[in-house]
Amino acid sequence: MGNPIKIVSYNVNGLRQRVSQFGSLSNLLNTFDADIICFQETKLRRQELTSDLVIADGYESFFSCTRTKDKGRTGYSGVATFCRVKSAFSSTEVALPVAAEEGFTGFIDRCKRKEGLEEFEKDELVKVDSEGRCVVTDHNHFVLFNLYGPRAAHDDTERIEFKMKFFKILQKRWENLLHEGRRVFVVGDLNIAPTAMDRCDADPDFEKNEREAYTCWSSSTGAELFNFGSRIDHILCAGPCLHQEHDLQGHNFLSCHVKECDILTQYKRWKPGDTTRWEGGRGIKLEGSDHAPVYMSLEEICDIPRHSTPPLSARYLPMIHGVQQTLVTLLMKRQAATQIQSSRISSSFSEGDATIKACSESMKRSFNECSVSRPSTSPSCSLTEEFDSAISKRDENSKDLTDENQGCPDTTMILRSQHTKFVPAEGTKKKPRKSRCSQLSLRSFFQKSPNLSSGAENSSTNASPSQAEPNTSSYSNGSHALGDKSSSPRHCQLNPSAGSQYQDKGNDGLLKREKNNVALLEWQRIQQLMRNSIPVCKGHKEPCVARIVKKPGPTFGHRFFVCSRAEGPVSNPEANCGYFKWASSKSQRK
């Protein structure tokens, strides 16, 4: 008898936002439990088609993105068709298309116009297909058009002309397919309300005919609360039924195979029980699209001959094709990367050891030469033997030397009696090691040293910077005189300027807090003035909301106030009362 097929159409108002709302693309798709899911207004450019937005297990996807560079239309519109299948190759499922094309004129994929469009110029056909508004998938039993129709304001003559041309070319394409005996499905946001009953504000008897039959609501006026919207999302079908008895009376695809068709109102942003914005819910952010999905369930749809996914599938996109890989390939790549990293580390260590060894040999030769020219005065060992002992100690700590200096340090060797001292050459700066005397406890900081004379402060303030700095040269070679009491932490003297530094920091923090408090009070004063300047609407005596004119014209950018309540029928006292006032008295008008 055939299998059931479910088709869903949904203007997502940004696919990235809907994926984020549901947690993943798979979660979003699985909520519909549908075989073919058509999205409109994806708002994705071709370079933004990443795997997390186009690839989901058990689905094949087909995208059309905007190609125009017109101002304000880059990254705009866009459609995508997702087909749930068990296998993308050698499948008999109707949901997997046998062919797919981006656009409907033929110039995107084949650079050749479709049959029946000979009367239109090439530039006209290229223009209507440049905004990413259509994906066509051929499912053998029917040809599915996923559409996002152009929107045109009543005073925008250029977009009205574009919209009329768009649908005129589409109509020619549909008529040609029907003439060939094909069945045609058209789904999507067409931006068309066919009759007065499809618009809430066009029907004078709205209250009598009110029902959950609208698919789009204004996102800025909260019109979902009173179901004050329009029906612009559609599912259309035409063509003969799949039965062999075509000559029977009353047989057509709609009556024979369409089981049900409805609106998925559970996807509306505004849910029963939500707090209205004029009752304290103004700060609540509504998640979801300003459209509701529509669906159609078919029955008695037979399988089709074996076929594979078309070349337009997103799995073949250059930016996606490299992402899909088997688990074995992934593990092999990780293993290779680990081996390369380990080999680099081992080679760096071997190079460092070789550098240290070369430096030690060079320095050893220098010491030998010095010992020949100047015999050592030590009776026990020569200078070379001392260097050998130092080198052996260096080998034990070679790791620390390598980590600190990353190779052999560039040093100049100075011989002084029997002692050696390594002085860094010019261009290399080494931070001097602080003595233990500089590490004071909290108690010692507050204890005044008894050795400080009354004139210590004057002497410290009159001293030059070089004199004020502690002498750390005696610690540079790591040796301390045993009889020097100043080297003991017990006899360390406290810098008298340290307390004033901490006091300055405390004063700075206090001044910063005072400035923040002053700024907060000033901002609260400004907010209070703004609240006092906000008018109240005449219908409900409630504070209005401010808005800005975004439409190009003489009032572009001007602020105005309107009633804060949701838009609804005029006869409903709970709905928006229609109050309007300009924020500036200079441009105040009605």
C-alpha cells in the first residue's frame, strides 16, 4: 500500500539561533519527527556552513545561500532541506531525493536556463536566484520546492517589481513540470497572504473568526499573545494521484494521499502562562522564531528505485567533506601527531645536550690556555681541575641549565685568582636574585626597627636612587660572609618608604570607590529623569515603550513612544491602544 511521509516547513529566523536553542542540530530535527524538513531564512553565507549546522546523523541536507553583494542582503535569507534517511547510498526511500538543484532557473548549477523560461533574459534569471531563496529536490513521485519568498513594503517599488518577477518565473517553471505530468509541491514562507482571512488586520470580523490559524506574528509588538498575526507559510500541491486508475472521478493527489495538514502551534514563542511585558515580563527574552512550523502528512507513498544522494548534498561541500572521517582514520591521525610531537621533543633535548657539551669543551680549552699562561697558586689542584669539577656538577644539573637558558649561555669568562665568575654578555639580562632579607613577615612589617635613628627618614629621602637601592652585589655570586650580621634575616632593616607605598595604594582604592559611588548616583539620577520623561498611554494609563525609526527617510533614527501592550484587535480593550508620541518636541507629529 505504501508508506507514510511527513513534510515540515519552518521559517527558523536564523538556523544558528535555533540550533543553539535546542542544543544541537540533531535535537532540532528530531523534535519534528518528519521525513522531509524545509527551513527558510537560515541567514547563513556559504563560508559559514560548518558541520555543526549542516551535518546530522540520519539526515541528508541541501542548502542554498545568498550570493548577492547588495547592501543589506549579505548573509540574508537562505533555505535548507533536510531529508531523514536510513542510508544515503543505494536507497529506495522516497525521502532521499534522486536529484537536487540550488535555485530554480538553472543558472546556478548548470549555467543553462530551464525549459519554459525562454522568454526571460539571462540577467533576470540570475538576479532572482542570487538571494538563496530556493532549493528544488526531486523525489521521483513529486518535485519539492523549498521557498523563501521576497518581502516587499507597499511603497518599495523596486522590491515589489523583484517579487513579481520572482513568482512569475516560478509559475512558468511549475506549469512546465505539470505539463510533463509531474507532481509539484511548494512549501515555505512565501510572504503572501492570499485572502483577507489570512490577515488579522484585514478582516473586520476578526473576533468572530478568530482561530489558531496564523503562522507569523510581529516580534516587536508581542502580537502572539492575542494571536494577531498572518498566514504566510504555506504547503501547496498539484498533480495527479499515485493510483493507477487515473480515469476515476474525484481522484487527485490532495484527496487521495494528503492525510492531514496543520500548524505546529507548540513552537510559538509565547506560551500560555507567560508574564505579559506590561505586568513585569518586559525583560523576559522569548526564545524561538517569529513563525510557527506547518506540516503535511501523506499516506500510500510507495518506494522508488534504488538511488544515492545527489551531488548537491552538504556532505560533498569542500568545507564539510574533509570533516567526515572514519574512527580508524581519526585515531591514526592522532597517533601520528603524538609521534611527531614526541620526536620533536627528543630532538630538542639532543640538540641542547650537544650544545652544552660543545660549550663545555670550548670553555675547558680556554681554561687550559689560561692555566698555561698563569700557573695556579693553589697547592692542591690546578684551575683546569677546578673547571672539571664544576663541569661534573653542571652535568648533574644539566636539565635546570637547559630549562633556564635553552642552550649554552653566551658568557664572558673572567679569571680572578683561583675563583671563576660567569658574567652575562651584553644583550642578555638576567633578573637579580633577591636575598632572603627582602622576604619579610607580616609581623616584621609593622615592627619598627630599634636601630633606625631619628634622621633615617631624612637621609633616605635625600639619598640618590643609586644609594637608596639595596646592595645585592655581595649575593650575586651566591656567597655570604659568615661574620656579616646584616645577612641574617633577624638583622634586616625595613625600608621606611614601604609603609607610605601601601598607604598610597589604600588611598587610591578609596578614591576609586568614591568615584564609582558618584557615577552610580549620577546614573540613578539620569534613569529617574528618563522614567519621569516617559509618557503614559491614554488607553491604559501605563508607561509607554521607546522605539527608534529604522526605515530610511526624513525621520530615520528618531525616537518615539508607543503603548507597551501587545498588538491585537482594536475592539479588545486589553490590546494595544494605539498611542503614539515622538520623543523630541521638534519632530513631534502624528
